[in-house]
Amino acid sequence: MTLRYGYTLFAPIYDALVAPFTDAARRRSLALLNEEPPLDALLVGIGSGLDIPLLPPGPHYTGIDLTLAMLTRARRRAAAAGMAIHLDQGDARCLPYDDRAFDTVVLHLILAVTPHPRQVLAEAARVLRPGGRVLILDKFLRPGQRAPLRRWISPLLGMLATRTDVEFEAVLAQTPTLEMILDQPAMAGGWFRQIVLRKAAS
């Protein structure tokens, strides 16, 4: 099953399954936009738009997602919230934006979903301006963490919706222009982490 097909099937029930458990963590992550307000912010894997009502006013927002069914819900959510946001359908592995186009990139629940997290993070770095930030909320294993159950079920869950065996540090190591400046537990006893990266200013 491809991600596009899987999330097309999940779209009608996605909010009910995910929103109650992630709302508080999303709020904490997006509150960081107020600390360094960007001019242009990109939300990669925006899905059904659960982040949209939580976005502070001011920046020019762009969202992108692979699945049309999810984007349809995101557009409805943006209209209901009165939020101006440009929404595109596209692949996070090859973003249709220029280099250095955004001050902030938001990666909420995408790096552990995609089969290609290194490519997705590299693309986020490409479109990010020097000194800009990447805001991440997702479930990761820590380096060397055994977690046999998560590793065992990951191949199956990965075909349906999400992976449970992604080690973030291994992903980050492939994108040397990004530096971790915040890493703290977000939910589920630290399985979900709130991470902030900054792109080198050069």
C-alpha cells in the first residue's frame, strides 16, 4: 500500500484518531513561531490541517501534502479558521520551491511517516534560509535504543501509516547544514520528541 493510497483511506477518520492525542504537543511546537516570527513558513506533510488553527497570524504560510483527500480537509479547516494559507499537492522528497525560500519549515508527524526521512529533511534544509529553523514533532527512537516491539511492528505499520523505528540522530547526520538546538520530550513518555534545528548562517 502506498502512502498516498493509505492516507486517502484514512482521511475521513484521521482527525478523530490523531487530534485528541497531539493537539497539546502541536501547540507547544508552533508557539515557537512567536519567538522568531518568520516571514515565510512552510508546513510539510500538512495533512488535514490540524496545525492550521494553531498558527499565529503574520507570516505567509504554505502547506504541502502528498494526498489530495487530506488537502481537501486542510482547505476546509483553513477557511473555517479564516487563515490565509497557500496549499499545494506534492512530494516532500522533491519540494516544488526554490532554494532558501522559507524562514521556517514545520515537520509535524512526517519524518516517521515517510519511507525516506533523510530525503525529506534534506529538502527541508534546501528550501530553508540560512539561520532559519526546522520545527519537528514526531516519534523517534534514540541511538542504540533497543525497543524490540517498535522495531518488530515497524515494517507492518510502515506499509499502512507510519514507522516506529526511525532514529532521528541517524537522519540528522546526513544533513550537516542543520544543527539541533532543542530536543525535549513531547508526549507518550518521551517516545514523541519536540525538536528544533537551525540552519547554518553561512
